[in-house]
Amino acid sequence: MIVKPAPGLKVRHPVTKQFLPPEGIEVPDGDIFWTRAVNDGDVVVDAPATASKNAGGDAQ
């Protein structure tokens, strides 16, 4: 999943200690730290790009 800092907040990555970029970063689904950060409202989950949904091609 891709997480971005919530509007008006700066959030540090727990390992690198760097602030998350405004465009967000890819983090593992189900990661305890990021799941809690989402639940607390510190970060928001960014919708995946529509191109990645069609990565396998459309079978029509």
C-alpha cells in the first residue's frame, strides 16, 4: 500500500527516521506500524494507480 502524511502533518519513517515525502511511499500491507498510523490518522492510504490494476492486460 502507499501511505502519505495526513494533511498538515510530518511523519517519520520508523527505520530511516526520514520524513515521508508528500507523494507517499510504498509500505508492506498489514505492517503493524503503518496500520496503526493509518488508524490514528497520521497517514492516509493513497489509492493505487489505475494502470497497476490493469497490469495483466484486459481479456475481452
